[in-house]
Amino acid sequence: MIWGSLEAFLAMGGYGVYVWGSMGACFVMVFVELIMVRRRHNRILRRLTQELSANQGRE
Amino acid sequence: MSGSVIHWFRFSSPATFYPLAGRLIPIFWTLAALFGAAGLWIGFFVAPTDATQGEGYRIIFVHVPVSWMSMFIYLVMATWAGIGLVFNTRLSSMMAQSLAPTGALMAFLSLWTGAFWGKPMWGTWWVWDARLTSELILLFLYLGFMALQASIDDPRRADKASAILALVGVVNVPIIYFSVIWWNTLHQGASVSLTKAPSMAQTMLWGMLLMSLCYWMYSIAMALTRLRAIILEREAHTEWVTRLPELAEVRR
Amino acid sequence: MISVMAASLHRDLLLVMRRKSEVFTALFFFVIVASLFPLGIGPDPGLLRKIAPGVIWVSALLATLLGLQRILASDYADGTLEQMALSPASLSAMVAGKILAHWLVCGLPLVVLAPVIGLQFDLGASAIGLLVLTLLLGTPTLSMIGAVGASLTLGARGGGALLSLLVLPLYIPVLIFGAGAVNAHLAGLGAEGHLSLLAALFIFAAVFAPWVAAVSIRISLE
């Protein structure tokens, strides 16, 4: 373990803002992208179910 | 022994690839998580402090992987788009379409992490060095690809037009990169450069490699997930879509 | 093939002559944009001399961008382009003729007017001469690259803004070498390297652009 304490880990030798700003952006964007793609998938599934039930109602 | 022959072309239709992708996606997420955990462990708990840059250099553990991925994805995207153009296969073009947003995101993260690395090291948020400037132009190329696709209504025409754009882009990326290096060395000399990485300890290299593999697996997982949504959107009125298990409740 | 190109060139020039105002629009745009920079930055002659090559080049780039859609849009709208694509004559040659017409109308006037703008920015005579040479080499390349972009965006929504987004990244090498040549000359270094690269881009575009544009036109016509 090269870090003396949690504080040292978070501080990153004074570069904390930059290191965690970068890592944070990358993690956040992973989740953002995942959520957006999931929503896109659900949207098309919802649209398909609507169309299918509308067609069935017509039969 | 025809039973042991894998008919790869069987998976080149959207109908057969959709379920296959669904099974592959969890595998890639798992790989991404494993590589990521290993890479972050090495990057933050094993790799030593750098002599010149202190702890700030640890940004390279994300900056370099996303930069590599942004360029790699563009190449893969252009390849799939080209295949779709030449062989007239819908699925190849859909694959290119699903890769573009992920690639654009990688380019954006490369710029963001590059800025966050440049600020403590060189004092400014933005540095007009060859790598960052080329990355910015690459982001524009991605956005142009996505914009062109979005602006043409007929999907097959959009596929082909954006394929040409992607191929023109691929040819131009080396030209642009070279011209930016030329421009950079004439105006600034080599004093300011993010390409001058700190002299790498073995562990640093391992961390970078593992994180690159992590982002590679992540990109594949994300592109396949988006591809499934795209397949559904574009194949909405086909027989096999109406028979999807996800829509089973409606059919009853 | 040359006769096809000449015929296409002749036709486009004839069409433009009937609407001469379009020629001057691009020209005025060039002058106005170049004049905006001193207004935005300040009239210090030393500073203006330094930024002149870049400013004039960027203004030329934007002025070229303005006229790009005109190469193909009206022919696309009234069905002439489709007839061209269906004819047995080479579509690439016809596109080459159109590109040349565009350059004669949009690019060449910029080259002719550049010395005047150069004087506005207090550039020396040798620098102005070099600037004219780079524009002479570079503006045809801009027309050629722009034609590829115009052919890809035929019938697409988004119009001029989309075309700019597609084409400007591809323009960047031309800009770097063109303005860079004059900057290098002003700094006392030679401009030969820049000029050769500019010439290389020109040749590369001349060989591939009409063909790629023709392929893109066929795709857009599907």
C-alpha cells in the first residue's frame, strides 16, 4: 500500500482535483452513456408494443 | 462434418445477430469490469509516484486509453461502414452507426482528461499541441458523421453517404495529424507536448495496458447494446421482430 | 473526357453569368470577414501584419464555403443532375467541370482581391506575392474538397451548417500549409516545404475528388 491514509489518497499529492476530475468524468460518462442507450432500447420496445397492441386491437 | 462448420454469414443478418449480441454483451461487460479493476488497482495502488509529475501523472491511466480508443473506434467504424457500402450489408452499416457515439465520447474524454492533465503541468486548460488539436478535429469528424446520418431520411442512403464520409475521414486523419504536427513544431517547438509521457516504470505500462483493454471491452459492450436498439428501430416492421420474446406479453 | 468537362464548365459559367450577383456576394463576404478582424482586435499595424496570412486565409476559406452548395443544389432540385448521372458520359468529368466553374467564380476572384486585403493589413510586397501563390494553389483544393461535401449532403436536411461541419475539418491541412507558408516567409524561414505540401494536396484532390463526388452523387440520387 503506497498511501499513508485516505486523506493522502484523495489529495493525490496536491493534484487531487485534476486526477479525480478526470477519473470522475470518465466514470460519469460511462453511466451516462449506459443510461442513454438503455433508454433508447426501452423507447423502441415501448413503441413496438404499442404498435403491436394497436394492430391486434384492429384484428 | 458439416455439423462442426460455423456458418459465420448466418450472423450477418440483423435477425440472427440480435440474439447473439444479447448473449455477448454480458461477457464484454464482465471483461471490462475485470480489466478495469486490475488496471485501477495497479494504477492507484501499485504504480509509484513519478519523479517529475508527482501524483498528477496518474491521469494517463484514463487519458491514454480513451485517446487510443477514440482513434481505434474511428478506424473500426470506417471499416464497417466501408464493408456496408461495398457489400451492401445492412448490419455492417448499423455497426458503424452504433460505434460513432461511443467513439465521439472517447474523443471528448480524451480532450477533457488532456485538459485536466495540462492545467497542473503546463498552467493552462488548453494546449495547442499536436495530439490534443488532432483529437479535437477527430471529435469534429465523429460529429460530422453522426450529423450526416441524422440528416438523411432514407436509412440506406444515409448509410452509404456517411460511409463515404467516414472513408474520406480515415484518409484525411493522417494528413490532418501530420499537418498539425508540422504547424505545432514551427510555432512552438517541442517544449510543450503531452506526447512526452513520463519515463515509464513497468507498472505504469501495465496499468495503461489493462485500462486500455478495459475501455476496449467497454466500447464493444456499449456498441453492441446500442446496435440492438438500432436493429429494432430499423427492422421494426419485420416478422422476426414481432416474434421477439420481449414483446410476448402483448401477443397473448 | 475533356470535352465533357469543357461542356459542363461552359454550361455552369453560362448559368452563373445570368445571376452575376452571386459572384459578387462571395467576394464581398471575403472582404467583410477580413475587415471584421481588425475591428475586433484593434488597429495596431504590427499585430495586424502578424495575423494577416491567417485571417486572409480563413476569410477565403469561409467565402469558398458559402458558394459550395450552388455547385450541385440547383441541378439536383430540377432533375438535371439525375440526367447527368444517367448519361453515358463520365459523371466525374462533368463534376470536374462544375468544380472548375465554381473555382473560377468563387476562388479566382479571391486570389485577385487578396493583394488589396493584404495592403489593408500592411503586408510587404513579397509576402503578398507569396500569399497570392498559396491562394492560387489552395483555393482549387478547397473547391474540390467542398464538392465532395456538397455531393454528400444533397437532399439532406441541415443545409449549409451541416456542409460546413463536414468540410471544415478537411480544410484544416490546406489552411495550415497555406497560411503557414506566408508565416514562415515572414519569420525568415523558407516557404518551399509548405508550398510543396500545398501542391501535393492539390494533386491528391484533383485525382480523387471528382471521382468521390461522382460516387456520392449517385448515392444521393438513389
